[in-house]
Amino acid sequence: MGRRTAAPGARRRTALLLGGLLLGGLLLGGLLLAGCGGGYEPAGPFREVPQGQPPQVAPPQESTPIPAPGQPSTPGTGEEQAGDPSVVATGLTVPTGLALLPDGTAVVGERETGRLLQVFPDRSAPRELMTVPGIDTSGDGGLLGLALSPTFTEDGLVYAYVSTATDNRVVRFPIGGTPNPVLTGIPRGEVHNGGGLLFGLDGVLYVGTGDVGDPALAADPASLAGKVLAVDVFGQPVGPGPVFTRGHRDVTALCQGGDEQLYGTDDALQGADELNALVAGGDFGPGGIAPVLEVPGEEGGLGGCAVTGPYVFLGALDGQQVHVVELDGSRVPVEEPTAFLDEDHGRLRTVALDAEGALWITTSNRDGVGTPSEDDDKVLRVLPPTSSAGSPL
């Protein structure tokens, strides 16, 4: 498969076609919230799923206590968002993880605080749910990914990819409950800590990790660094081992289309970023499987991924846009990617597609690199660009 490069000159603004922002139904029994008011009410009383004796997210140390999350921001209100109907929440601190709930709302996690908020498509003020404890935000670590249990409506469990003082790990918890380790011992560094987290259509939990700045670890089949891992809901390997693919630099996002093809973004410190079509046992390091798409560094900083039909949407921090890529039947780009939301909201990270075809996108302007506005960071909900036939461009 040949390499395709997104030319910087390919940027163009695309008019935003905003769909009606519909309220979700009542919060399903799987979202176990206590003390909630407003238009979204839980179907029943709070019930914490039994988890056994819950360990700490990070192992306690006598000399070095578990780092406490920073001060949370104050989410904005609907009045503050009145100027831009695509903005559904403001005043967040580096929202990174995002998982769509069955009722049409979203759980959004702040990288630097570990705080989880429920965000509403009708632009109501976000509702604070809990703070994930024990997160270490040094370097580019923190709360990096969120995913819902495949049986969320029954068990109410949320999975998170987090950095601690000693490792990166996947934990799970009911809303308001204590996190329990699922997969631990993923190497931790100042850079390239990964964070892609996705339950595939096959029920497998796919975990994207980073090489923590050491490419040799990505090539080492015995290391969990620079990999996409495949485990079950308990963190046990699916197949002979947990390594699904190797040779990655920093797998920041994973996404899957209806054809079950799994894609991953690979963010580079230097050089081009990549979109890869992942295959079991694949080596995506130098001399390995070629990427579907290369994005130059100034257009890249890929941190989000969503798929619908032949179209892939990629959130770009440095590019300050969403790249819209159309793939043919062989998963080769049909043409150069189209720029969507080009420099409209600054650095864009997480991208998720809801049941109504709208994109949920987080900004990352308070990450120490961007130039935040007064109401950053934000969560956006907007319909992607469409043709007259109603399909994405």
C-alpha cells in the first residue's frame, strides 16, 4: 500500500451544517449517578457494582504519596456558549477522554484533573460526576482515554487509561466508585504515553500505548510500550498474548468502522504522524506495514479518530483542524484530506461520532502549548460536512 501525504495547501474551510441538538432520553440504568437534578434522571437508585477489595489506582508509597489531581475548572453554562451553537460545554481543563452514553449525553474526562463530567447536547451546564484519584500528570501523562463497558447498561462500568507515578494502566469503575486495575505495568515516561482506548465490535478491549520516547521498546515483543494491546474486560490477553500490533510511537486514538476494520493514530515527536489500518500481528515500525495516511508535523498532532462508512475524521492538535479522509475499498485515500473546523477553535483532540451522525470534539488549548481563549477548553458537537446527497465529503 502506497503512502499518501496531506499537503499543507489542502486546507479549506467547510461550512458547518448544524443539526438540531436533541436531548437524549432518560439516563439508562447503567449510568449510576447519585444526587443528580435537572432534566436527566437516573432510572433507579445508585448501586455500586461489587468489585471485591478495591486497590488504589496507583500503588501507595511511604516516601512519595500518590499525586493529587489539580484544581478542577468551573464548567461554563449555556449562556456563555450562546455565541456558537456548536459549543456544548466551556471552561474545562484539557478535556481528553470522551465516551458517549446511551442517552445521547457524553462523559468527558479532564487530562490534568482526572475529573469526569457529563456533557449535554442541549448545552446545559456540565454535571460533575467524580474525580479519578491517583493520576500523575507529569509530561504528557494524565487521564488519557475513556471507554464504556460493552455491557454498560447492565454493569454501569467505565474504563479509563490513566498515568500514575509508576506506570500507565487501564482501570475500571462505576460512576462514583473506586477504580480497580484492569491492565497495569504499561511503561510510563515524560512523552509518548499513549492513551487510545476502544471496545471493538467483537467486545475486545483495544489499548493504544506509546514508546515513552524509546523506539526500541516499540519493537520489543516482550514490552507493552509502543503497541496496540488486545485484552478482555478483565485485562486478560485475547489470543496467545496481549500484543495485537507493535512498532508504534504514540497510539493516541483508536476507532473502528462498521466493517470492523480497526484504525489507530500514531503521533510522532518529529516527522509525519500516521493513520494506520491495524491487522493482528502487524509491525508498523520502520520497514513494516505502510500507513494509510501520513500527515506532516505542522498539520498533525493527531489525537482523535472516528469512522463512518469510507470516511475517517482525525482530530489534529498542531493542525488545529479535523482532517476528513475518504478511503476506497482498499483503504487508500481517494484524494487529499479535507480540512474541517480549520483553525476555528484552536487545538482539536478527541473525536467521537454519535448515533445521529454528529461529531463530538474536544479542544486542547490549555495544555501548555495552545493559546486559550477565556472560555477554553470546550466540547463541540457539530455535524460533519455533507454533500447534497447527505453523505460526508
